[in-house]
Amino acid sequence: MCATTAHLRKTVRYRGHVQGVGFRYTTQSIAKRYEVNGYVRNLSDGQVELVAEGEKHELAAFLDDVRERMMRFIRDERVDTQSASGEFAGFEIRR
């Protein structure tokens, strides 16, 4: 995927009971159904950070799917949108 105006990067920080509940593995599994690249990781403050790049509508559908599947664990989410960098190949869990 190249970084074009049609591609965006979304960085989402999820708060709530989001660690120790399979959040990262579920997110990675969901990502396989979409044309998105990036990563998901636990943060030391108890949040989960998701960084994904892709076409605007594909990203929106992916993030909606994550939200729907994990809503019982999410208390709050903060989303930052930027231009895609094209630096990712696939979607991974980072430590």
C-alpha cells in the first residue's frame, strides 16, 4: 500500500478493561478481513493502542468491527487521523 491521499492512518487509544481480555488477538483476527496494515499493542498505562492504515472506508469498517466486538471492554477511545505513511506490511501484535 502506498501513501496516497486516499489512504489514512488512524491511531486509536482504547481505555477500559482492555488488557487481559484477548483484545489484541481479536483485533488482529478482525484485521485479516480488511485491507488494513498496522499494529495493536498494550501500553504500560493499561490502554491498548491500535495504529492502522488503509483506505478511508476500509479503515472505518475495520474500526467499527473492532468496536462492535470489544464494546463491553471499552470505556473510552481517542482517535487521531493522519496521512498514511505506507510503512507497514500486514497487521501485527507488538509487544
